[in-house]
Amino acid sequence: MDKPMIAVEIVYALADKQKLLSLAVHQGTSVRQAALRSGMDNYFPGLDLATSPLGIFGKAVPKPEERTLVEGERVEIYRPLIADPKEVRKQRAAKAAQNKAGEAGESAI
């Protein structure tokens, strides 16, 4: 007997283009399997569904090959990080401190 089907959504977005697909998959389908079956890479050439980070409703899924989906969940395909967020925050804080020190020096004149 076949496993029952469940409805899920798959979403991917760039700054200027986004796509949301509704997909019917067999109960027990993993997050990664659903992403691969979505065909989202047809809409976004260069998207590697086999290795892209994945999440469900804004929460990253550490092992998308093992996590199975339930009815109504939305799988999110994440873009790889271009810069480490911690490093970007450090650089922003250093620049703000430098600007503040410069303003303090100007006001002393």
C-alpha cells in the first residue's frame, strides 16, 4: 500500500526574484527529498538543491536528509552566506567606534 500524500510548500528567494511552489509528497519524505523534487533549480539556474542549506518556517534544519515533513510545512531553501555575520558585526562596531572617536576629537577643538 502506498503512503498517504501530504501537501507542503517549497520557497526560494533572491533579492529581486522569489518563487513559492506547492508540492504533494508521500508521508515520510525528507526535507532534502522535497527540495530535490521541487524542481526549484529550473527557476534558478545554478541553485544546488543537493547541498543548499534548508529550513522549515525560518528555522534551519541541521540534518535535512533525516528530518521528515508533516502536512502544511514550508521548506525554505537558503542561499549560502557570502560573509560571516559575526565578522560583519565586528567590522561595523569597529567602524562606529572609529567614527565616534573622530567626532569626539572634533568637538574638543
